[in-house]
Amino acid sequence: MVVIIGILATLAYPSLEAYLQRAKQTEAKVNLSAIFTAQKIYFATNQTYADTLSKLDVQLESGGSARYDITLTGNSTSFTATAKGNLDDDAVLDTWTIDQSKNLQNTVNDITSE
């Protein structure tokens, strides 16, 4: 019986690991969506997009629990927010971007880049 459970656990582990990593990517998507909304509000008030996160009134996951570092560029016509994080302790950083048109893209997928 123990052997059967061990075999089943061995077979299920790769699927579970990929599922957990995809769930971790939710942090990037949620934070970038919050930045998009904050940028649209900032633009309505200032007729330009913010070029730093400190100019936006947005609460993001931070500190020891944050998996992603977020950077922001912006000007009078466009912005790009980028989230980079290491999901599986390799050299590849999972990278997500969002822009003023709400194009959310996973430009480097740390799950598939082994």
C-alpha cells in the first residue's frame, strides 16, 4: 500500500509543481492590473502617465512575500510596467508586462524555460 502511494505521489509531483508555479504568476498579473488602473486614474488627472510607482496610489504585494520586482516607465502618451520574479530558483526570471492599452503579456515564462 505504501509503495502504491509513493508511486502515485511521484507521478503527480510534476503536475503539482507546474500548477503551483502558475498560481504564483497570479501575483504579477494582479499587481500589473492594479498598476494599469492606477495609471488610468493618474492620466485622467495629470494628462500624462506616471514614470515611477511612488506617484501612483496603489498597494502592491511587497516585502518578503513578494515574488516579483516591478518597474515602471511612463510619459505623456504611454507606459509600460514590468514584473520580474524567479519562480523556481534558476537563472531565468519570469517576466510580465502591461501597457496603456492593457496588453498583459508573459514575455519570459519561467515555468517553461528550464
